[in-house]
Amino acid sequence: MKPRVAIVDYEMGNVFSLKNALEYCGALALVTRKPDELRRATHLVLPGDGAFRTGMENLKRFGLIPILEEEVLKKKRPFLGICIGMQLLAQEGTEDGIWEGLGWVKGKIVKLKGHSLRLPHVGWDDITYKENCYLFSGIPQQADFYFIHSFCFVCKERQDVIASCRYGQNFAAAIEKQNIFGTQFHPEKSQTYGLKLLKNFISC
């Protein structure tokens, strides 16, 4: 039976490349914000491009936080946050003020210290991941993934960071806490290795 993946529709970015990638990986993918469809999903994905504040405002405006907490925190549904979708898992964001996040993973979102490097960090970059991480099963170390961001996740608990990248500083490229996963990069734009990561996610 194919996994049913609900891509949370909260008006943050173009989600159709993600939908196509998930379907290529063998999932039934649906872009939705309807509670009954979110409850029927076997996996949940929170995508996103844009600002932390807007992302949280949209989740609240569409009444999505209670249903996501029910499915992810209580029922332990496998969850993947991508880019801003990962950052919203933090306790707070610091872009244009201090904004409360979902708080599912301890830590905060801060601006990258690019030093002499341009921001945002855009393009392909290699990552290093911890051994025995299911999300990166079958993916070589130093594999390249596609990034576009100016802020990064500083986790309070080091074990939550399962992959890192360097761009002026080391930053969290991927996180994991029980059934909750997050990638700062866009797997749907990362070709072979990105598709492999999505296949790993929908298989968990």
C-alpha cells in the first residue's frame, strides 16, 4: 500500500515540485489544509519559503497548529519540515524581531554569520551526517544538496542535529527528534540524493 503524504498548505512557497518528487518516490501526495485529510495521512510534510513570522502567522490563521500537534506530537505521525518548515519547529525566530515558533525542537533561528560570503546561502553544498541516520541511509557522506536560506537553526540539544553544513560557519543541515525530521535544504530540488532522502522518509 502506498504511503499517503499530506503536504501542509499554508501558502508558503511553491509546493508542486515537492508533490511531484514525492509521487515519483512512490507516495500518494496531497497538498491540503483540511483536518480530515491531514488525519488520514501516513506522513506529514511542512514545506516553505519565506519569513519565519509569516509562516507562524499563516499556521495560526488557518488553524493548523492544533491538528499538527495532535498528529505529530500525540499520534507520532512521521513529520518532515523543509527549509522554513524546519525552522518553524524551533522555540523562536529572530528575523525582524523575536517570534514564537512551534517549540517542538528546543532552540532558536538566527542569522547565518556568512562573514565575507553572500547571503542568502543559495545553491549546492555538501553535508556531513551522523552515522546510522535512517534519513540518510544509502546517501554518501559529503553529498550535495540544494540550499536557499539566510537563517539557521541553533539547537539547544546537540543530539537533535543529525547533519551539518559549512557556509561561513557550521550550521544544522538536518535535525531529528523521534518522529520529527527537518532539512534546511530542499530535497525536492536536490536530484538523486534528495529523492533518496524522500524515499527514506516515506518508508519510516
